[in-house]
Amino acid sequence: MGKTLFEKVWESHVVGTLANGQTQLLIDTHLVHEVTSPQAFGMLRDLNLKVAYPHRTFATVDHIVPTDVQTEPFADPLAAEMIKELRKNAVEFGITYFDLSSGKQGIVHVVGPEQGITQPGTTIACGDSHTATHGAFGAIAFGIGTTQVRDILATQTMALSKMKVRRINVDGQLRPGVYAKDVILHIIRLLGANGGIGYAYEYGGSLFDAMSMEERMTVCNMSIEGGARCGYVNPDEKTFEYLKGRPYSPKGTEWDATVEKWRAVASDKDAVYDDVVNIKAEDVPPTVTWGTSPDQGISVTENVPTPDSAANDAQRVSIQDALTYMQLPAGQPIKGTKIDVAFIGSCTNGRLSDFREVAKFIKGRKVAAGVKAIAVPGSQIVDVLARQEGLDKVFSEAGFEWRGAGCSMCLAMNPDKLIGDQLCASSSNRNFKGRQGSPTGRTVLMSPVMVAAAALTGSIADAREVFAIAG
């Protein structure tokens, strides 16, 4: 009987079984940032411990970094203190740190792949919910809490219960105007925000075979929003081509030998899964969220639900609560809903391909009056490459603010925040209440091209109509 990639990686990283039945798992690569690491490093000092394998730990600053003015000292004293603390910890414990002055700084889930740190068949952990992003490379990647950050720093291991594996096949071709972000929003809508609890998601099928690495990263990124502990795609030639020549990738004769190992880690053709879900790519529509959970999504051509459509009382209350918060009339079209802010960026959709795709459609057009639109590259390298192609000028001339690298408006830990009950068309990953900085701010998740359509029209719009995307 064949094995899945998850089983192969898990079994090859088992250190032991703990008294409570959990597995003590070796973590190959540990990624840290300024928010969840200070307390963990503090615990090491309290215990008089060192980082066990400092060469396996990589740090960057992303969550608290302002994206408009990135010169120091930062206006926010807490942000200034957090970056100072990370610098100190990196030097004291001997870990690699991609600082603002390095030219390599950025969102941790963008930096890892572009540096070649993220590799197939490895285990990766980071004190951030969206660490599953790295699964696009055939890695098993977990988001963890601060005490687990401490454990990995001290022992290079963590305690975990083994997950089941659900294979999600998406076969066929997406219709024009439909993107990877729509795919994952559609999956989460179908399976639910809690549907993946206890599972690792393996994404496959002809659509994923055809996807670029950056598209695969977008899908894997939001696995956690569907309740899965991690999500991954089996490594293939695209994976190897992406990694070849990157700073931390194997070099010379070691490259060929390593690729053969990476190839072997993919799920066997006769692997057995705990569950299998099949989806037709042509059934995936341009998807937007209407509520306060990523699974509250609909096609842009649909109406928002009514409480009466709920299957049970709990769902009825959830729908009504979301509609009240979002200030959306039950049963009305989502299309045409006025927006105040448009945000393109985040670890979900802040890569070069995202900006290239949007630039194709916004060139020569203008953001609607009254809309604040910002574009935030996921890393300093993405920023440089985008500028080399003139993408920053396309965005600026259209009325977007082109910012420096960082998490920005994905979350409320830097100056990029909503004000009052502003509604934001966002390419990020979470639409929770208050997620973007205001306790009454409203977020609608969608693909970057859909964000662009909303920015140009001033309301949630069907990008296929706005940009005359035929299909």
C-alpha cells in the first residue's frame, strides 16, 4: 500500500512518542518574526538555554512594519521596540535575520520560498497562522503558538498529534477571470471553516498540476481558514525549477541528488486517503465573502443569504449576526456594494504575479473617487522586481499608493488600518470582525483582480464585466 507525502514526511521526522500519545516531531526549518518570538526568546533566557540549531532558524520583520514610511525610528514606539528586540535576539542567539536594511526583508511566507529556504519533504514551523503557505513546495508546514516557538528554539522539535489526510482534487480549467484565490475561497465555502479540523489537506488534480508555484502558495496559504492544520501540493518539475539557483537551495552536484529525494517524497499513486473531495474547475466562480468568516462566501453574481435559508438555528443566528455587522441587507446582490478601501497585498496575494496580473487590467484606468487604494509588495525583492518592470508606475498612475514591503492591512498591527465602519475589498485571508484595525471595520475577501475592479468602480464588481474578460 502506497503512502501520502504527509505520511512519508511525518514518519521520517518522528523523534519519539510522548506520554500523552503525541508525537515529538523534528522541525527542519523554523521561521520567526517580531510578534510571536520575543516571549519565546525570553523563556530561553529564563531557562538559561541556547537555540539548539541556530542555522535552522530564520527571522524577518513583517507584521508591525509601517509600509508608508519605513525609516527608523518608527512613529509607533511599540513597533520600534519589537524590531529592536528581534535584532537583539538574532545577534545573541546566532540566527539569520533578514532585517529592513538587508534588501531581503518581507512577509515571512514570501521570504522563505524566494530565498529557497522552503524545500520539499521538510517540516516547517512558524508562529503565524498562515505557515501552510510553504506546503505549496511539498513541505509540511505548521502555524504554532509562542510556547511551541520556545520548544523548537530549544529542542528543534515540537509535540503534535498526527492528522488524517484529505485529498482535494480540482480537475479541468478555470473559466476566464477566475483565479487561485477563488479556488480556495470556493473550497472553504464547500467544506466549511471547521471542515478541515483534524486533517492535512493534499491539493491535487489537473488544475493544481497546471498552477504556478505562486498560485499554489495562495491556495495552501488559506488551508487554516478551512480548519486544516496544514495543506500541501506534491512537488513536481515546477517546484524544482522555482527553487533552482536560489540562495539556500542545494548547489552543484548536490542539486541533482536532492531533486531525486524531493521527487520520491511525493504521494504514491496507490496512496490511501482518509477522505477525497472532487471539484470541477469550471464550477469555481469569482468568489467574494459576504460575512465575518472565510467560509461565508458566494459568487459575485449571487445574492447574500437570508437567515431563513439557514439549515438550523445556530446557522440562522450566524447569518443574521454577520449581515448585521457587515451592514448588508439579506437577500440583496453583493455586487454594487460600496467600498471605501481597496487592498492588494498580504502573504496570500502579495507576490509578483499578483501585481503583474492586476497591472494588465488597470493600466490607463483610474481608481474611483473616494476610494483609498494601496498595493503592498510581499517582500523587498518583490518590490525591486516590480519596479524593474514598471508595475509600481502602473499602479501609481491608476491611483493606488505603492507601499514598502510588509503585512500591511491584512491585520491591525501597523498603521494601515480601517477607520470606523469602512468597507475594504481585500486580497488578504481573513474577514474577521475588527481584523483590519477598526472594531467596526468590514472586510470582503476576493482575488487581486476583483479588488482592482472594486477599486476602479467604487463598489464590489464582477471583474469579468469591468475588464471585458471574455469566456
